[in-house]
Amino acid sequence: MEKTIHVKGMTCPHCVKHVTKALSGMNGVTDVAVSLEAGTASFKTSRDIPDSEYAAVLDDAGYELG
């Protein structure tokens, strides 16, 4: 399944790398592509992941699910 989420708090290319690494570390998440300009992260998932899991991972990385 493909999914796109909005990420608040990204301001620079380093943020993109940080969000990419955080989401890529989630079980079942692959092919992460983060857009600083759009403030989004798109990826594929092999399982149904609740938004609360994305929010927790982003929060740990210093960002917000938006």
C-alpha cells in the first residue's frame, strides 16, 4: 500500500534526511521519499500502520504528523 503523510517542522535538507531515516526504520515501511517543499513523506507499507505509530516516530525525531 502506498501512503503519503504531512510532516510539520522540516526546515532544511538535514530534516529531510532525519525524517527519511526515522520512517525507514519502521517495520513494514519501504521506499521513503520526503519532500521539504511539500512538507510530505511518501512511502510503501506492507502492513496497516495506525497514524499514532507515525506520530510517535516523528515525535521521537523532533517533528509532527500534520
